[in-house]
Amino acid sequence: MTLNPQLNQDGALKHLLTIDGLPRAILTHILDTAEGFIAVSEQEVKKVPLLRGKAIFNLFFEPSTRTRTTFEIAAKRLSADVINLNINASSQSKGETLLDTVDNLAAMQADMFVVRHAQSGAAHMIARHVAPHIHVVNAGDGRHAHPTQGLLDMFTIRKYKGEFHNLRVAIVGDVLHSRVARSQIHALTTLGVPEVRVIAPKTLLPTGVEQLGVHVYHEMAKGLKDVDVVIMLRLQNERMRGALLPSAQEYFKYYGLTPDKLTLARPDAIVMHPGPMNRGVEIDSAVADGKQSVILPQVTYGIAVRMAVMSILAGN
Amino acid sequence: MKIHIKNGRLIDPKHGLDTHADLYIAAGKIAAIGSAPRDFHANRVIDASHCIVCPGLVDLAARLREPGFEYKATLESEMDAACAGGITSLACPPDTDPPLDEPGLVEMLKFRAQNLNQARVYPIGALTQKLEGARLTEMAELRDAGCVGFSQADAPITDTQVLVRALEYAATFGFTVWLRPQDAYLAKGGVAHDGFVATRLGLPAIPTSAETVALATILLLARETGARVHLCRLSAAESLAMVRTAKAEGLNVSCDVGINHVHLSEMDIGYFDTNHHLVPPLRGLRDRDAIRAALADGTVDALCSDHTPVDEDGKQMPFGESEPGATGLELLLPLTLKWARENGIPLSQALARITHQPAHILGLDAGHLAIGHAADICVFDPEATWIVASSILKSQGKNTPFLGYEMQGRVHATLVEGHVVFEGEENGQRRR
């Protein structure tokens, strides 16, 4: 149980479940590999035959458009056969257990599962359960991890900033409920970013978040000062119902990213968002569409990063 | 039936007895200690060489799952497990389906248990009807049916006025109210301790304050109503400090902790291991160490198995959806011994926490060895080792954080009322 469940006996990546605990060399290898796939996406024929004949199942127990689509495109560009399953509507409502569903799909000769689930740890459980030749990619589990998002964010940062060792990065918003934030924090600290900040009201920060290696700020004015990268997190409307926040308006006033607040950051700072955005809640349209925004390139890079992850797993 | 238990080391914590002596049993009672009574001809001799002979263990919390959850465990399987664990008396919480809130249900459970002729079963009645925390049960009737205390198990009483009235009513009759302190709102949705591990794994958390806020309320109301309260499964260092203070002030409270919490912390959850999904949640290392210290200094009166058999499907789920609980009847003794060994606690003091002290909380004259008293006995080899494996556990629940661990201390024989209800096979390894 203490062995890292993501690595095989040779220390190579077998599953991608979380960034937590992965060595820097593996992260860098994924980013370098993704670099090569950018070119593929720009060719006229956007395909390489790396995963020809492989069956990849997108198992989405939670609704998603963007993540599922980019995984699908990535798999198809690698020439794999892709099967999309949105499961919350079918078997789960008939009482079939998660592992029964997985067993049934594995019996259809799956080579890889891309899993999204509302419960933290679901991907770990599936990875523990499946036959040794099957690879599992976590596409988001509860509040725990969204490693490919974390990696594509690192890819984006490296594209625009070149290096990690001289950066200040601020993550703003609902860290408590965010699997994206957790994956970003692990990726940033592993890649050697010297200063990672989180900015949020106390109700949206988990206990002991400093122990993940971040500096905690409650005010944008202080937290954004001189940062090189601003990562905004999505704020879900339901947070207003749980007494975590009084209103979207107040949240926007104090924690929404406006052009004004962005001037506190370094002039060449980039603005990122994992999407989908709530304009006027966590981010002003003028910023989202502004020249410092790299939100759309993030999506493009996401395909290359997912191609890299899937090809590396299939090769190990 | 006359039984002679020979060559053993007799330990009776209540009477401060720790000596090499033989035990003689006749007509279900202890007939003599040391030398045989006149004209004693044993029908059976149990050789207790290398073994400790102590009072049968008393467990304050064992879910037998009947009625209602027979797919998780049955009375037969769990009573077997209790006897294999050296337990001769056990209290079962009322969270069955339906809950133990009517005399008929309690009588049926007692009747079923008595017919098995194994360990003695003492039901804890529901404090409120259907455990809903709204209307009181017929406590006096339930007592007459066999209940030895009243509890909400893990169901909350959110309405504090109901809690006050339940305490007042119970105090009227001198009943003990068993409460596991937990504020329902502060614990809402949580599945793990609100600490670094839950933060890292993204698990919804239960803060320590969920326990301490409720505990403060209970302690204040116990003082006000004069009710006798037994606090169940305390998990946080702050809680133990509060109980220590309350006891020093003379408040009539007692408390227990579960065996898993004596040895484990949030760190043991590892990569979402659902066998570590427990109620209350495993807390920090500091809390675990405080529990061990409070057990040693007597703040904690009893150690219990908190036996909660869960079927395989209930654990084969993502952590947050999995069913909490662990099987424990067969681990109570070895895990108590492990604590004693690791903390340098004298054997007699350790055994007190699982014999006469829990018996006292139950209001039973049990958990000790005295001539003329019922011969409820546990004979165990303190050096024998064994590996916890699902094939070895008699309980229908195979779920425990200790699967694969080596345990030291193995039950050799268990007697209830002078009947041998369990005899160990000679497959344990003795440690030199």
C-alpha cells in the first residue's frame, strides 16, 4: 500500500492519478513529449499512429464537455479507438457498482480508462482493481486531483515564461473544493516554483493548506503583488447556498480579477483559468479577453498534453 | 461439569491478583483458586501452560447486525467471533433495522442470543424512537426487557431540548445515557479528519470541533440534569482533556475509545484505503498519542472493539461513499496487548480496560474472578503470534485496517458460565 500506485516496478508511469508524489523528471518528460505533439496538431493530417488498435474508454461519471472532448481528440490524433460513456444516467442509476461497470468494460478489451468521478479517490480505486495491462488516467476525482489539467497549466506557463525557478504564481478562489488547484499546487512545487500563493476567503481554503507548500493570502491587493502568473479558479453557484459566501457580487468585488487588480501583478503576468469561466463572478470579461489572458491557448495545449500522457502510458 | 484450568498465570485486575495458580470450576461457577476443593474430580483439564487466565473480556460496543443487516453479519457468526476473541459479555448499540426502540425487539434479541449459549449480550436501547432524535423511547419498559443503557449510536440529536429531556428522564430512573459526541452540522458531509491528509486527498472533512462542541454541551447538561453519561468513542486530544477536567470536578461521567484509534491516525488512510474509513474518523498523530496517554492515566475507562462488520461491497467504493467501520471482536485483546507492550503498561492495568472497568459501566458484576461467581474466563497465550487474514476471522466482516498485520496474543480458550465456548487451534507461532 505504501508503494506509489501510479508507478510500475521500474519507476515508470503506469497510471496518471495525481501529480502528488510524482518525480520532477516524469513531469518534465510529459511536458517535453507534449511539445512534440503541438506540431502534430498543426499538420494538415492531424494524426500519428502511436495508439493504433488501442481501445480507450472515456468513463465520465460526472458531466463534462471540455475535458471529455479534449481527451477524445487527443486519443483520435493518436489513432486510438475511443468510446465515450456518460455513466451517471445509465448503469449507476440501475444500481450497478462502479467496479462492476469497470469490469464489464474491461471485458470489452479496453486498454485505457480515462475516468472522471465526483468522489475523491475513485480513479485510485479503479487503478487498484483493473488488470495489469490496463492504464488509468484520472480526468478529475472529487476535490482530489485533475492531473492532466495541472500538467497543461504547467505546459502553458513554460510556453510563456520559459522557466519555473524564478516565478511567483498566485492561485485565486475556491481552493477548498478544487481538484484543479491541488494538482496545480503539486505540479508547481515539484517543478521548482519558489513562491506559490493562494488567495481566498477563509471559507474557501482547506485546513492546513500551507502544508502543501503555499503562502496564504486573503487580500487580492497583497496576494497579486508582483506575481508572474495568475490562475483563477471557477466558483460554483452552489457555494453561495452553503454559507461559504454571501453573494456572487461581493465575491467579485473582493476576489474577482478585474483589469484594475491585475495591474498589481507584474506587467508581463499571464492570466489563466481552467474553465468553464463565470464572467463577472471570478473574472471580468475585460481580463478574460484581454492581452494577458492565455485561457484559449490552455485549451489547445491541453490536447497535446493529453496526447503525451496517453502515449507515455501506453509505451510503459 | 467440572473444569480444572492448570499451570496458568492468573490475572484479575479488579482484585489485584497476579499469580501462578490453578482455577477450579464447578456448576458454572468458580469453585476454588489455588488448591482444589475437597472431592473435586475434573471432567476436563485445560492446560494453560504459557498462558494467562483472566476474566472473560467485556466489550462495550459490538454491532451484531441483527435485526435488519443479516447480509453483513448474523448473531451466529458474530458470537463465534466474540468467543474467539475471548469476549464473554458484550453490549450492542441500538442501530439495527429497526432500531432497538421497542421491548419486543430487545426481548427477541436477548432470546436469540441466549439460545446460542455463547457470550452474554447486553443491548443498549435507543434513546429516541427510531433514533430520530425527536421523541423519547419507553426507557423503563426497555430496561425491563433487558436494556442496560440508552444511546443514539451514531445518530445525532440535533434538537438540544430533546437531549436535555432525554437526560432528565433517564436520570429519573438512574439509567446511563451513552452518547458519542458529534455536532451534526459541523460533521455534515465529512468522511475524514479535518487535517492535512483530508486536505491533500480532497476528502470532505470532520473538524475536531464537531466532537468538542457536542462534548461541551453534553458535559454541561450532565451537570445540570444529574444524569449519568457514558461518552463513547472519543477521538480528539481536546476531548480527553475536557473529560479529565470534568472527572476531576467530580462529574459522574465515564468514557471509552475504540481500538483502531489507539493505534492509527489519518496518515494510515494512505491512498484512500476504505478499511480506514471509520466513525469517528481517524485523527492526527497528536490525538492518537493523547488517547494512549488517557488510557494509561485512567481518563479513559474502557477500550472497546467498536465492532462494525461491513460486507465487501460496502468497502469496494470510493472512500467517501464507502461504508465506515471495522470488524474488531477478534482484535480487541491483541490490540490491547499491543498498546500495553508499546507503552510499557503493566498487563493487569491493560486488562482492566477490557474487563471489570467496562463491566462497571454496564452495571454488571462481571469482569473479575471470585469464588462463587460465574466462571466467565479467557485463557490466552500472550506470546503467540498470528497474522490477521480474512480466512482466520470468524466474523462475517473481514474489513479491518489490520489485515495482514502480525498480532501477538492469541486466545487459547473461552468459557462462559463454566462452558467452553471456544478452543483455539494450535496454529499460532510462539515467540521466544
